[in-house]
Amino acid sequence: MTRPMLAVAGAAAVLTLAGCTSGTEQRATVPVTATGSLEHLAAEVKCTPNIQIDADEIRQAVCKDAGGAKGAQGAKGGAAGKFILATFATDRGQREWINGAKDYGGHYLVGRKWVAVGETGTVTALRRTLGGDIEEGTDHSAHSGH
């Protein structure tokens, strides 16, 4: 896949799973940021990744958390929910992907050469297991009615 196609696929995934919602981050003890392959990171949160993109520069999967993220509680009290998990060959490729995807809104848990994208509660719950930093995409709520 070409880089523009990867960016479009990533942006579409962000829109589908993360939406244009906003929320506040819960304060919790954050572990050391996890590292490893997409499969390793997915195993840490007890999810079986459904690989969507398997290219040299990016690997991307849809995951449904099986409750492995410590304290993972969704808005309705269940498991944390669906999220996108992507790993990157380079730091630059990761940052370019995040910068492009943020224009579509969403909530991003960012680690070293990986990112998880999902709803606020999902990203917060994943952070309790994977560590990382939470970044927010553009808030489009002021544009409702378009």
C-alpha cells in the first residue's frame, strides 16, 4: 500500500472507531510504556488482533478488548471495547500517521512506534496496561450541523 492509501485507511478507521467525542482523562498510575510487535501488544491486553494492514511501514489491526486492560470499563460497564492498534517501522512514520489522523478527531494512546485509537474510556483503560501518552484529535463538536 502506498503512504497516501495507508493514511486514508487509518483516518477511516479513526472515524469509525473513535468518533468525534471528547472527554476527560482519568488519573491513574501509568506503567512503563510497553514495546513489541503488534501481536505482543495485543496479547498484553488479551485481544486477538484482526489484521487490516500488513505492510513494511505499518501494521494495523482492529482489536476488541477481552477485558485484559487493567480496570477496563466501557461507558456501559463492560469491557473497554473496540480499538485500532497500529505499529510502525519508524518514529517518523508513526508521527506522520498520527498528525494526519488527528484531523479526524479521536483519542490516541501513543507508545514507542505504536498507537492505539479508540473511545476515551477504552484508551484510558488500555493505558493502565500498556502505558504511553494520551493525545487528542481535533474536536469537531463545534461543527455539529454539517
